[in-house]
Amino acid sequence: MQFHDLKTSSTTSLKLSEMGFGGAPLGNMHRALSEEEAQATLRAAIDAGVTYFDTAPLYGHGLSETRFGEALRPMPRESYQLSTKIGRYLEPCAPGEEDAGIFVEVPHVRPVYDYSYDGVMRSYEDSLKRMGVDSVDILYIHDVDIWTHGSKEASGQRIEEVMAGGYKAMEALKASGDIAAIGAGVNEWEVCQRLTELGDFDCFLLAGRYTLLEQEALNSFLPICEKRNIGIVLGGPYNSGILATGAVEGAIYNYHPAPPDIMARVAAIGRVCDAHGVSMASAALQFPLAHPAVVSVIPGAMSPDEVTRNIATLEAKIPSAFWADLKSEQLLHPDAPTP
């Protein structure tokens, strides 16, 4: 397992494993996992050399954080890097009022949006208690994007709210040494770029927006990150599944059935993969890591076998001619760095 430096100041950095562990699936995303399954999955990742773990209160309404805490508690704190997110705190509710979305069999709590100073401090303290740790390494602003809030205007209001309050709380936590880095975890590179104009961020967890399928972030956002030494953690490298399954019937893109234009583009990528004997999943995991700003890619897993498969997928050999053919077929941005 290789490691990449995430700059946290002019003189300090965190070393993140190039493959991290995305914690959403361990929050019972789409299907319930037993505690035994969850712990075995995390143990497989640890044994494989993964040292960066990302979670959030939203994931299973605290369930993912609790499971991470159980797995990481026996380990020396300096042996791993941990991130979680702010923007929602969890309040008790009656059974059936959890509003769990894509998560199932969650605790009887529901998320409440709060990007204020006090809301961030409450969310952070609650996360520490669930995980049983004294600190995290990276704290992300969660979901101030259009995807979550429904419109550019609503997203803008949340950005204003967090920069007026929650961001100041995050700055205070970093200044005190409680956390090493601050960032945002969102689904749109445009929101990340807006945040770079408003604050001093160390990193962004960008979900699904710099992948084998999408490279618009190269036009303006990623050059800013390079210039300012802002690290990118790439979530959703399979674009919710289609870059792992290929353009098969029922393929999922952005958590929904893939539309015809996406299916056609993935099918074209698949033909180049077939011509070179390359697994599309391997190409999808390896591609973003070629960009100098990308410090880790964090696919999820729900079983030890999936962890093993992800590691093998990342380490598979891909010929340079494959990447050249993708560019010649105009299936990759001409300026995209390749492995």
C-alpha cells in the first residue's frame, strides 16, 4: 500500500493510504449488516494496510461511526487517520421517524441540519463519543451542495451559514490541535471551488466528480488545488456502481438507474477495456490517483471479500496504451494525467 502526503500547513502533513475506507456502506446502506460482518470487513481493511478511514454521523445515523470506533479502538491512535463530518447532529426520535433514506435498520435518531458554530461543536463532540476517540485527523463540512439541498440558492444559503459559524468552529479546533485538517465532503466540484474562494481549506472529499467517466473538474477546480496544495480524497470512484459493473441492464449512476447517454459512454469505455484486457473497475480506481492533487481514493466495502477485491483491483497492471486509446477515442479529458 502506497501513501500520499496531505498538507495541513506549510510544515506539516498527514500520510494517507492511497486506498482509504469509505464508511457509508457500514451504516447499513441499502442492506443491514451484522456487527460480525461489519467488524470482519474493517479488520480485513486494516490487515491489508489501509490506514485512512472516513465516516459521518449521517451514515446509518451514527451506526458507521460506532462500528469504526469498535474496530479502531485497540489500535494505537497514531497508526491510522480518521475523518468524520459536521453539518448534521442526531436527535432521538420515535421508531419510524428516522427519515433514514438509503440506510436501513438505523438507531432511533434523525439528523438535524445545523452548520452553526454551536451545531458543529455539538456534532463533533457527539462523533467523538460514538467512536470512543479523543480526536479526528480531518473534519469535513458535509453536504452543502445542490445534490443535497435541491437548488443552487439553497446550497448557497448553507454555504453562507457554515462560513459564518461552523467554519469558525473548525478553525478553532484546528488551531487548538484537536484536528489536523479541515475540508468539505460534497458531491459537486463547483461547491468545492466556491469554498476555496471563501476559506482556507486543506482538503476536499469529492464524491464521484473526478472519475474515469467525469473530468470537468480539470478545467478550473483541480488546477486551484494544485496551486494551493489542497488535497483531494476521491469518494465514489465507481460513480455509484456503473464503473464497476459496466453498462449492464440496471446499472446505477449517482444512486439512480443510469440514463442512456451515460450508458453509451460507459459502453464505449468498456470496449477499450476489452481491447486491452483491462478491468474497468481497475481503471476506475487507478485513474484519479494519477492526478497530483488526489491523495486517496475511498471505495466502500460491505464484506472482507469486497475489501480484498478492491485491493487487487487497485494493484492490477494496466498498459499505457490503454490510457492513450481512451484519449484518442475522446473518452478522457486531453489534459487528464494517467498512471
